[in-house]
Amino acid sequence: YKFAKPGEKPDATRDYVFIYLLKGSEAAKAWDKFYKKKEKYLEKGVTVKGCASYVGSDNYPYPVGIVVDEVTAE
């Protein structure tokens, strides 16, 4: 998924990060739950925790990617 600041719909790759969820994991189930009600979370957003790494190359600067372990919301 592309992950952006709450309320924004960025177009450029420098304006978002990629998040990766393992299908069937607790994080993926939590993400699906929040995503179904995304309008409720547009202003404050959700919090993801995981391992971040750079997924770009020397030729094209992709943003950071996060392999998500946990998804929560206020």
C-alpha cells in the first residue's frame, strides 16, 4: 500500500512510503478493519509499527518501505 500523511493524496514517490503486510497476519487483519472505515481515520490516521528499509536504487529514489508488525488507531 502507499502510506501518506492523514488527509493527503500525494502523487510523487517522495511524498509517501510503501507499507507491506503479510496476508493473514494480525497486522493485516487490523489494517483491513481500519481500511473498511477509512473515512473515520482520514483526519488523525492510523499508526503502523514495523521494520523500515530503503527500497530504492541508485537510478530511481523510491521512498522507504515498512514491513508492518502492528497497526493501531486512537
